[in-house]
Amino acid sequence: MTEYDLFVECIPMIAEMAARCRRLDRADYETWKQETMEHAPDLVKSFMGKVLVCIDKVVMGKKTVNN
């Protein structure tokens, strides 16, 4: 399985995380991101960083598909 395949498989989970993160204020979101990366095993840190970039775009943009 490639990293891309894993990402595609995880899209529903990533979308759920993004939706939950949108409800956090900025400080809580930044704390969550930092704690998430600190607890991620070294093997997945690169992948998790890419996931967080995607979540950032949803949270920081605060836009939905319909906007």
C-alpha cells in the first residue's frame, strides 16, 4: 500500500477529525496539533504531518464545499 492509498483509505477519518477541529478555538486546535504530533510514532510522523496540513486548510479556511 502506498502513502497515497493509505491517505485515500483514511479520508473519512480525516474528514471527521477536521469537522471536530473546526469546533475548537485557535489555541485549543494548536494544542491538539502539537500533542498529536508528539504522540505519533516516528514511523508515521511524516504522514501525520501531511494529514495535519489538510486539516489546517479546513480549520483555518473555515469554508465548506458549498461556500
